[in-house]
Amino acid sequence: MSVSPIAETVTSLMPRARAELAELVAFRSVADPAQFPREECEAAASWVADALRAEGFRDVAALDTPDGSQSVYGFLPGPEGAPTVLLYAHYDVQPPLDESAWVTPPFELTERDGRWYGRGAADCKGGFVMHLLALRALKAAGGVPVAVKMIVEGSEEQGTGGLERYAEEHPELLAADTIVIGDTGNFRVGLPTVTATLRGMTMLRVQVDTLEGNLHSGQFGGAAPDALAALIQLLASLRAQDGSTTVDGLAADADWDGLDYPEADFRKDAKVLDGVGLIGRGTVADRVWARPAVTVIGIDCPPVVGATPSVQASARAQISLRVPPGQDAVEATKLLTAHLEAHTPWGARVAVEQVGQGQPFRADTSSPAYSSMAEAMRVAYPGEEMQTAGMGGSIPLCNTLAALYPAAEILLIGLSEPEAQIHAVNESVSPEELERLSVAEAHFLVNYARSKQG
């Protein structure tokens, strides 16, 4: 099968793409000033802005969003009468977790076994590079056939909603005919996939207090109410015996009717240890794409090293609840809060604080833009047809954009396939996927512009 000129151009640009991704990965751009200096995010934002200016974008600016972060915006004019496409990525990243568990340094892009390793390589600094590659290939082929707005978020991983609120306050800024969110991924390497659904999310912190101060466990243990034990019992109430999420009043029995996710494949993707069972009931696709899922993502309690024989006076945890399409994140937050308050044992004092929230999302896959993308993916992935899958993660901005621009078509693609291990140690990106998805995006823009003519 012949190779398109666009694909040949993207191939020739891959060494430059690797060099640029290495520069971008080097910024320790975790949007949490308690863990990393704010200057790291500001430097990454500046790098993104310079990259947009170099590609001819106008009105490039680092937007100060209400959560204190910066999102970078730019506009690339297109031919007269051409549709406008909004391209999205984010430059902030998850913390590296245990840096000693990385085979190579997390903020140093390293090639190993045919993949490029580094925090943000797939999620989602690679997504921004994908957009750049597609636009450069189109320029080499005669020009970008659409007007392009680019928005690169600076706090997506924190779930603080800064860009969402900024967009609501400036609704004209991101208006577009179609929107490409470059922050999801193929179901499997080499299998072109668009993401049709996203679970929403609510994030709560719960604190349990029982005593004025810690007590000697020998003198008082057995009668004094232990806050850490109360918290453990409370958190256990969020799961049934089989591990299913159990929040009072929250439905957890929906079914997924799309692409199947075989259990053996999931065990391999999730690196489940031999002999350890999966949790929940229903198919894997039901559990990760169509049903709510609670996760305790952090606990404040004494570490084992240096622990003293004490009854704990206070304990705190942070809880993430993924909310599937068809459920409302605000209502889920209320139900989770009420559950925590109702299930706290021994009359312990409990305080619940909301720290993040985003609604679930469902795309209209029957829209013309999806036909344009399906055609583009046939070119980028010869012999393969575009698949439609769900994603258990959350991108709250999708619902904000859908509400602001109800006529806009929204597509979700990206580099975060299972082998990428996003949010874990040793995150990586497949350069082949970066290349093919850049080709797909470039052809999509051509197809989409053609579909709007006349």
C-alpha cells in the first residue's frame, strides 16, 4: 500500500519530535506547589508558547486561570471560510511517585526497547507534540486547510477546574466547529481508537477525629476510640466483599455495549500479580467504563518507620470516585458525602471536604467528524478500522466545552494506550503511535475541511 506524502513528512520529522519531547519532559511540571516549584510549570508554559509562535500562531498567551495555573492559547488562521478546529493537550503531569522505582530518570526522555520513557511522554506532553507534527506535515503539503485554535492546559492532572472556569468566563475564546482532545489513547498499540465515553470524577478529603491528642496504647488502648481504626472501618464501607463500589444510593449495575475488554488482556495491562483476583462484578468493560469506582488515593497516618505505640487522635484520607456516563457528578458527590457521614463509627467526628469534581462525558459518534477521522485512521493504520472504546479516566473540560458549544463535534484520541503506564512509574510513549496518530490527525483535518466545503 502506498505511503501518503503526509506520512512521509511525519516520518522525516520524528527526530525533531523526539528532541522537542525531551525538552518538554525535562520540565518537572507537576501543578502542585506543595511538591514542585511553580516555576517548573511556568517554564513549561513558556516553552509551549514559544513553540506555537514558531509555527505562526497568533495571539499566543499564557492565560492565568482561576486555580492559579497557566493554560497556553494560540490561534492559527486558516483559509477564508474554513472551519475552526480546537486542538487540546496539557503540559502538566502527574508526580513521578517513587523516583527510585523508575528504570531511568522520570524527567529525562530515554529510549529503551523501542519506547520513549519519561513522565508526560504519553500523558500528555506527547499529545502536544502530536498536534505540532500534524500541523507541520500539512504545511509541507501545501498548508493547513482549517483555522486552528490550540489550548494547552496547565493543571489537568490536579482536577482543580481552572481552565473550565476560564472558558466559562470567556466563552468566545475556545469556540470551534470541532474539537480534538489529544489526551486519551488507542485500546491497544496499533489499533486505531476513538474514545466515546469518559467517567467523571469527584475528589473528597475526609478527616476523622476522636481524641484531643494521641494516647499511650498500653494505658488507653482497648477503650479509647482510635481515629485511624475508625477511618479504616469507614473506608471499608465503600466496597462490598467482592470489591464492588458500594456508595449508598449510587447505582453500580450499568452495562457496556461497545468494544469488549477480555479479562486476560486486562490482567496483563494492569500487571495483576499471579493468583490475585480482579475486583467487582460484570465484564471488565462494565467495571472500568460503565460503573462507578471508588479509590482511596492517599491516607495521612504515621509511617511504619518511627511509629510509636499510640492510639491515634486524628486520621485523614483522600478519596476519588469515578462517575460513569448517565450519572451526575454533583449528585454522586452528595451521595458519597452522606455515605461517609453515615458510616463513621463510634460517634467519631468527621469532616468532608470536596477538592475536585468533573462530569462524565459521552460523545456523539454519529457526527460527520467521526467519519472524517475513520477515513484518516485507515490511511494511518493500513488494514485497520477505527474502533470506539470507553475510558475510565476523566477529562472534565470535555463537558464544559460541550455545554459552551453544543454544536461542536468532540473527538478524543491520544497516546495513552495500556503499555504507556500513565500515572505510574516508568511511563512511556510508543514513537510509532506518535507517528501514526500525527498522520491520522493531519489527514483528519484535510478530510474535515473537505466535508465542510459547499
